[in-house]
Amino acid sequence: MILSHNYSNKLASIILTVSLMAFGLILTGCSKPVAKQQANSIHRYVADHLIDADLSSDAQLTVTLSRTRELSVWDNASKSLLHQWQIEDFDEPTYLVSLSGNNQYLAVTGKHRVSIFDLNSGRLEVSWLAQGFDSDARISSLFLNQNGKRVLLGMNEGSVISVDLENNQLSMFQLHDGSVSHVEFISYDERILSTAHDGHALIWASSDGQVIKDFSLPLRITSISFDEAERRLFIADALDKHIVADTDSGESIGQLAFLERYRYFRQALFVDRGKTLITASSKQKIISWDISSGKEKKHWDITAFTTGTTVLDMAINPSGQLMTLSSDGALESWDY
């Protein structure tokens, strides 16, 4: 039998449609429905979009910086307000916040000015203007160390500034070719971890800037996490590439397994002594991963009060629950 050209195309379309439907049915049959997980608790601190926020490493304190530039420090146990500053309390609009590891100090920056507050008294301890190698450079990332006496500033021209407040010392290092998106002290302040829009995550000596390890991805780094022992490192870029690596050897120790072509990670947190990784997407989704297999353990969505809600920070509280802080100012606790 001879088929016309139009009829052949129509038949091919029908066959293709049926095949795709069958394939879809197979995929559906293999997937297991995931029950919607409810938060153990939820408390919204501010009814405004947050520019930045910080959860203390022990999840005892929350810092919120709202769109109106109202800066607040909250006690997570009592949900009470401890300190608050308004936009007129600063010489320039503020963008970044960072708590010290001991919860005693708070660092706040605008594009150029750094301010350190004592959280026992609420008083301003010190303030100064930061300047990179380029006189027009702006602050792009911030970190306050364990005792609040050492500050790291990432700059948008690729430099990192280290300030020792106790010894009045300042060091500058030009290590990146793009805006520095993350900085933190590791190894008892002897080393620094920095990431940037150049796709590099560097571990380097805080004393002289000597690079110890260089992990690179094609695009800008969007999320990063160390485990508690600083043995495992997770980094992900703005598209679909990620690395789970041993920080001593620099070798890959696995990959997360997901079907999507693109998977964006905004936040990441190692828990269970590096056995589990928790990630947050650019939207509301939280995923718990088993590092040994790379497989997803469970996933759920945070509570969204506005369009575009996302996770700004995560921490584990003393009860072993995951605490998430959203861009809507909502603190939620979860079993992960």
C-alpha cells in the first residue's frame, strides 16, 4: 500500500505520541509518591522581603535585614527581639550581615563601610571604609570568625580582605577574576575558603595567600558547604555542575543523582558528620541527600508567603532539627 506524504507524517506523529505516552506511564509507574512534609514549627519574624539574613551556627539567633533596611537580632527560643537598628543608624544602605561563631558580635556592611556591633550591649564597636585593589571596588561577601575579632571581606573585583581587629592588621589578596561570592575562615583561621563568579573555589593560607586547593566549575559558584570535620566539600555552579570532594586529596567522592538537566542549588549544609547533605533550590524546595549513594532521601517545600520565596540560611538546632530561614523572614523547623 502506498501512503501519501501527509498521511505518513500523521501516522508518524501518532506513533510518536503513543510512544511518549507509554514512556511517561513507565516513568510514572516507577516513581514513588512523596508525602507532603509539614514543618514542626513556623514563625515569621518580619512581614517584609529580606535582603540578607543569618542563622547562628547553633540556630539560637536569627539576624534579619529587611527591604526597608531595618536590621534586627532575634532570640529563636523565645522569638523575642534582642536588638534593632534603622536605616538612619548607618552612613550608607546595608546589604550583608554575619554573626560571629560565639554569637557575641554582628558584622554589617554596605557597599563600602563595615560595622561591628557588640551583641551584649548593642553598641557599635568599630566601623571603617573598606577599599580593594581597585579604588571603585565594592564589598560582595562578608564573614566574621568564631570570636568576632577577625573579618573577611570579598570584593567585587576579585580581592579578599582579611582584618585582624585585635592586632590592627589588614591583609589583601587578589586571588579571583570575578566578584567574590563567599568567604569563610577554616582550620582555626589558618586557612580561608573563597568562591567567586569566576567558577573557582579556593582553599588558601590566611597568612600569605598561598593557594592550597583549587576546585573549579564552568560557571559562577552558587552554593558551598563543608562538613563538620572539614573533610568533605560540596560546591555547585549556576547551571548543573557540582562537586563533592575530599578536601585533603582534592579527589571527587561522589555525585548527586538527579534526572533533571538543570538543577540549581542556592544553599547547602552537611549534617550527620558529612553523611547527609541538605540543599535548597532557588525556589522553595529542600532536598536531603545520602552522600554515600548520591540518592535523594526526601524533599519538601518551605512555606511561601510571597512570590519568589527562597531559603537564605540553614542550621541544625540543639534538638537535631533542621532550621530554615526564608526570604520572607520565616523560621521553620524540620525533621530531615
